[in-house]
Amino acid sequence: MTTLTILIVAVFCVGYLCIALESVTKVNKAAIALLMCVLCWTLLMMGPAAYYPEIPGGEVVHHIAEVIEHHLGDAAGTLFFLMGAMTIVEIVDSNGGFNFVRDAMKTRSKRKLMWRMAFMTFFLSAILDNLTTSIVMIMVLRKLVQSRGDRLIYAALVVIAANSGGAFSPIGDVTTIMLWIKGVITTEGVLTEIFVPSLISMLVPAFILQYQLQGKFDKSQNLPKAEVTQFTKAQRNVIFWLGVGGLCFVPIFKTITHLPPFMGILLVLGVLWTVTEIFHYNTAEDDTMAKRVSDLLSKIDLSTIMFFLGILMAVAVLQEVGVLTMLGGVLDQTFEGNHFLVTGIIGVLSSIVDNVPLVAGCMGMYPVAAAGDLAVDGIFWQLLAYCAGVGGSMLIIGSAAGVVVMGLEKITFGWYMKKITWIVFVGYLAGMLTYWVERTLFF
């Protein structure tokens, strides 16, 4: 490892530490992530020839600019998807679309609400994706739980259930989508063999967390909220099904058109916006959807978007200098033959750095075999889907769902690490043990 690479890793580690200590430093994590990103790319530009020896000296700077644009394009797709999904959910929420979901989950018992929310999040994230599901569930929780202390527990469980639910579905998480498109896992294989371990990884933390929620909600807290929308019940249902059904349609749209997922999100947003405009046709001029959407767009937490951008682009530098690939090689040499340990450690690492480049690195390091653990639907690939998805719940910034919930509910890194991390780790190990039992006795 060169001196420059060590410096890049050091900058990343210091930046990561500052993000973790946000509650102490009082500096917004988005500012740190952006600084970390720019510093890492600047250091790379100081000695580019060491990383691209095959490119002539006069062209290497131009090549790096193209590399940055490539990574920025990938990051922008994620960010536009996120912004589109957040806007759709806000439109549905502001027009009363989630009212019947709220009513279906409503109960005065704190523990009953927790279990209803956990299962709904788990299965919804398999149909949609863990990112969108997290946004939807946080919006519903805001209507049901007024106490911030209680809502933090529920929000943490949303992250856990969303990531666990996304791990057993080929379209539930970015990493499973990558493995599925690559052809190393199949829909049937991941549904039949990863479903139970994923469910266990959600049930165990939920069982532990329920003891932090006792008693019942105040009667006043669970009374129906006054309606602020002028829409009828039928119109609210149309908005709900257009929003949620449209989000379900995004993977189908991608399969049919081969366009990036954010294009599907923009299509759904355009349709939903148009329909609500029509619904508002006879309302007062100052109640038009144009004004409402402007307000909703201003409510999107841009600091979360900037944080996401900084993290993704900083991790891209580590990918470019070969740190992630080297780390995977060290793991492979150290624990040769034990795919449970290798994927288990990758899962833990996915809570620290983005799981997308980790999984991408693994797909590059390990060729698909005709038989054995590295065959299609082999132990390694299925465990990789499980560990990369569920492992991201260990830290609040370890997954897209966690980052979004962190921004929406202002959860601090320190609180989550102190209260939730060990609980997720217990569920993570329980799921891996369940998979081992499945493989030993049934498959």
C-alpha cells in the first residue's frame, strides 16, 4: 500500500470518526461527508499515475475526470431515486393517503403497534425496497407516536425490519438486485433459503426491543387527527394506490424498458402530480397542487441528500485505489474455505462502508463455479445477499434505509450504536445460524 493510499484511508477514517461523533462535535454529518469526499479525490489527483499506470501521463487527469463522472452518475441515480420516493411519499401523506394504513395499525398498546409495524415493514420492503419502505413507515409512525423517545425505538426497528425484509427478495435491496442481475442468485433460491434467516434476523431484535416499550399510549395521542385535505375518501385511496402501487411498478418498469430505476420514480411522480392537480381543479387558487408540491420539495431534507452524496463518492475513492478489493483478498486468504466467516465479516464491514462496492468487489474476486459453494445459489452467494443486507443495520449509516431514517428522525450515530447495534448483531448471528441449520438439514 502506497503512502498516498494510506493518506486517503486515513482521511476517510478521520471523517468517519467525526461523523460518528456528530453529537459531540455539533458539526453536521453532511458537511463532514462532503469534506471527506473532496479531500479523498484531491489526494488521488496528487499521484494518479500510481493507480492508472497503463494510461499516458497527459491523459490520466482526463481519465480521472471521467471516473468521477461515472461514479457521480451512479450516485446521482440513487439520489434522484431517493428524492423522487421522498416526494411521492410526502404527496401521499399530505393528502391523507396513509390514513387507512394508520388506522389499520392503530392500537393503544405500544408493543402491539411495534409488532404490527415490524411485520408490515418486513414484507413491504420485499415488495418495494427497503429505502422506500422506511420513508413510508416513518411517515405513518409520525401520525401514531408523538413521544420522541418511543418513536426512536420504533424508527430503529423500521431500519432493522426494512433491511431484513429486503435481503430475501431479489428486488428488495440494491445488493440483492446486483447479485440477481449478475445471475449468481435466483428468485426461487433466495426466496426459499433466505426468507427464514431474514425473518429470524428481524424477530430476535423485535423481541428484545419490545421490553423497552411498556404500557399504553395516551388516549388523546391516538385520537383521529383532523383532516387537512379537501379530498374525499375515494380520492385519498386513489392517491395511496397510485403512490404505493407506482413504487411497486418501478422494478417492472425497469425490466420492461431497461431504464434506470430513478426514471421509473420520475414517471410515478409525474402521474401522481398530474392526478392530484386534477383533484384540486375546483379548489381555491391558493390551494393548487403546484403550490403544495413546491412546499413539499422545500421540506425534503437536503442535508441527508448531501450526506448520501459525500459518503457514496468517498467510498468510490476507496474502490478506485483498490482498498476494498485488497480487503476482500485478505479476508479470502485468512479464512480460506470458510464462507460463513468471510461473508459474516463482509456483513459487519457493510455497516461501516457502503455495501454496494463491497458486493461489487466480491463479485469481481470470486468467479461463479459450476458446482459447490460458489455455484449459482451456492452458500457463498446466498450468504452474501443475507449478510450485506442485514449487516447494514448494525450502524445507522450502514444502509440507505438507515441514512434516510437518521435524517428524518434526527437519530444520532452514538445513540444508535449504544442502544441498537448489539441487538442487531444478536439477530444477525441468529439468522446465520438458522441458514446453517437449513443447509445442514434440508438443502
